Amino acid sequence: MIELKRVSFAYPRSCEDAIKNASLVFGPGVTAVIGPNGSGKTTLLKLAALLYRPRAGEVLIDGVSFWSMPDAAKVAFRRKVVYVHEKPIMLRGSVADNVAYGLRVRNLSSEDVAARVDEALEALGIKSLAREKAQALSIGQQQRVALARALAVRPKSLLLDEPTANLDKSGREEFMELIVGLAERGTCIAVATHDRLLALKLMDRAVIVENGTATLIENPEEASLV
Amino acid sequence: MWQEVSEVVARSLLVSGTATVLAASWSIPTAMFLAEKESAFRRVLLDVSNTLVGVPTVLIGLILYLLLSRSGPLGFFGLLYTPASIVAGEAILITPLIVSLSASVLREKRAEVWEMALSMGATERQASATMVAESLPRLLTAVLLGFNRAIGELGVALMLGGNIKGFTRVMTTAIALEVSRGEFELALTLGGVLLVVVFGITAIVRKVGKAG
Ligand SMILES: Nc1ncnc2c1ncn2[C@@H]1O[C@H](COP(=O)(O)OP(=O)(O)O)[C@@H](O)[C@H]1O
Ligand SMILES: [Mg+2]
């Protein structure tokens, strides 16, 4: 579980904070991160993903302050969290190679890698693409590959940036089913999205981001925010 | 004549190839360092490298000549007028080119691939390796362009090598000499070979560039 405590973050050579004094918990179930373009959703997710170091405040993972850990300890904690970019980032090589990436850096045996890659491809319905060159696929297909790559490492927390932006209607529905299933099995999921319908259907709680200020709303239906 | 041509061509390829390998061995790690993160020091170093890309070859030749000549500070190595001095000079000459091109490739890949790799659980070392692997086709391109500049340059080969027949004579110095002697047949033959080599490399660069 990831918790932000009074976190502020500014991009280099920018005088204004992109995230201002945010305190939130990304708990089990689905947290929808909602806000207009440029409000700070991506920045917030990357802070939670332990990729950006805050200018002030703390990011706690399973109760431990990540950025005060010794470097050697960081990898093990970072491996509990996966962030999936809005624009999928494909490595050279096949779809299977891409999905195997997180498993290979964890030095899993090749049998385990093969089995888990298979399972993840199956879950995303892209088994037939396994041998295709990942960089040659359509963006929608690449987004599935990126998601399969994330699922293959079975993260405790999964942070998805606009995951349905390039999917069609049936793709969206499959995606929602997948997310609900993961959430039921205890994964903490955060989804940054414009898609109100998606947010409404999936979320257990909402984080509203506006101009760098993030507010957690535990009962979004009651607050009638969406 | 053909024996002389093939000997000069072989020496050119060997000397410039060695210089390129040498230059790549320190230029790519330097580029990795420069691309690793933003800092004032790295920015200045990159600016210097970018400025030096187009440095005239005679200038490098002159400076190294002064360093390597008998009375110069490195004179005791006795390297002047040996193939080794051409190798050293060309390696230095093409270093800024390889550093600048590689750094720009790596910087471009860095932001996104680096983040993805770390988030997928890579250690920093693994993430660096992934970044280099992803940039490989275009790094190779940078190195090949360095080779093209090395094999086609005259200033360093002439001033440091001295164009000694059978020892330091390479394609460009041979062409210059033959033209000055009015021996156009040999000059044109060597020029043709040089053109084929450079075009061949350029074709490979194009093909590899597309893959990356
Ligand atoms: N790499 C960057 N450098 C400087 N400013 C950035 C960078 N990325 C985003 N920003 C700025 O930070 C703010 C928040 O951006 P972002 O988190 O991407 O918003 P969102 O994901 O909600 O669209 C925006 O004002 C944006 O211009
Ligand atoms: Mg965004």
C-alpha cells in the first residue's frame, strides 16, 4: 500500500509545484484519479510509483519511507509497484520479450518466465501476437502489451495512466473486467482517467486533482462528484 | 599499381577502424554519463563536445604534432610518423562526433525507457543496460559516422603520419600526393575506393537507423 504524506513536487527549472502538499492513501480496490488535462494526474501517479522524488514530504510504501531508504533496499520495494505509461513504451523485440522484461530483471527461471508470460498474454487476449514485433503494433495493441507486462510481475500496487485512451468499446469492457478481478484479489489499483463512465463503474474512491492539489474522496457517490 | 592500391586501402581500413573502435570505447561511456541526468557540469561538457564536432582536422593535427614531436611533452614515446599516431589523432578527432550523437540518442531514450525499466523492477544497472540495448542501432550509426569522418580526413593522417610509403600512407594522403605529382590514374582509383567505402557505410547507417 502506498501513502503520500504532505508531498510536494516541482519539475526541474519550474518555479511552481506540479503537486502541492498532497496527502493520500492508495489503498486496496480501485482509486480513480480524476482531473482535467495538465492538472497533475500523471505527476501524482509517478510520485506514488516511486519514480519521482518529492521536493518535500514522504512517500510511504508498506509504512516505510521510500526516499530515506538506502539505495540497496529500494529495488525490493519498487518491485511491489508498477506504473504503466499513458503512451505505451515498447522495447525492441517481440511482444513476448516485452512481457517477459519484468520477470527477467527479477532473474526468474526461464520456465517460470515462459509460464507467466503465457498467462499474462492470455489475460489480455493477445496470445496470438506473442511473436510479433512490439514496436510495429497499433497503439491499442501496445497498451495491452504494456498491461500484460505489468500483470506478469503480479504487483501489489498497479498505477495506470489513462489505460483506456486507445481502446475501443469492447476493449474497454474487457479492461474493466480485468481490473475488477484484480481488485477483488487484493491489488491496490489507481487509474488516472478522463473517462467518467470508467471511473464511476470501477472506483471505490476518487482522488480529484485540480491544478496540483489532490483531494481524496472516500465515498464519491455520496459526495455526488461524478 | 594494384598491389599498392590494395595495400593502402587495407592500411586505411585498419588505421581508421582501430581509431573508431578506440574512440567508441571511451565516447559511448562518456555519452552515457552525459545522458544520465541533468546537471550544469554535464550540460557544459555536452556543449563543448557539440562545439568540437566540426573542429578542423588540421587543427587537431597541429596540436597533436606539437605534443608528439621530438621536442614536445609526449615526444619520448617516439610516436610521430607512425600508424599509431594517426590512430590516436583520428580517435581524438571523431570523439566529439560520437559523444554528441550518442548522448542525444541516449537522452531521448532515457526519460521513457528508464522510467519503464525501473518501474518494471529493474535495478539502476539493469535499466542502464536496457537503455543502451534500446539505443544500440542508433549508437552503431553514430560510430559508423565517426568511421566515415576518420577514413576521409587528411589533416591528421598527413601531419602525424607523414605519408611514408609502405608505413603510414593511407588513402587520403596517397590521393593528395598522387594529385600533386600529376598521377591522376592512381588518385582516381583510390578516390573511387574511398567513395565506395563511404557510400557503403552510409547505406548501412541508413538501414540500421531505420531499425532503431
Ligand atoms: N517533464 C515536465 N517538465 C516540466 N513540467 C511538466 C513536465 N511534465 C508535466 N509538467 C507540468 O506539470 C503539470 C502537471 O502535468 P501532468 O501531471 O502531466 O498532468 P495530467 O497528467 O493531469 O495531464 C502541467 O502543468 C505540466 O505542464
Ligand atoms: Mg497525464
